[in-house]
Amino acid sequence: MVALIVGAVFIAFAIFACFPPLGWWVEVLAFLKGSIPVIALFIGLIAVFIGIADLKDRAEAKKEEAEDKKKEAEAGKKA
């Protein structure tokens, strides 16, 4: 419950800070503009890591499938 109240207070302050009494909108906008390349970099890195992990998973799945086929073939020869 405390976290909910604290969260609401911080959201209210963030909204209030962008209006004329404090007038931080220009600074907030500059921060957002400056953070876009950094956020794009992090999203790109995460996408690359996910892609690499996916390739590794596919290769491992192919190896396991080949091993299963080999075991089935050996079991068929024994029977």
C-alpha cells in the first residue's frame, strides 16, 4: 500500500514538474531527445543477444533431433 501511495506521489510530481510553476518541460524534452539513441542501443543489443540465443537453441535442437533419429535407427536394426 505504501508503494502505491509513493508511486502516485512521484507520478503527480512528474506531471506537476512539466507545467508552468516549475517549467521543466524544456529540460524533460531535451532529456527524452538525448535518451532516444541510448535506448535504441540497448534495444538493439538485447535483440542481438536474443537472436544469438535463438540460433544456439536451434542448433542444439537439430543436434538432439539427429541423435534421436540415430537412436531410432539403431533400435530398428536391433529389432
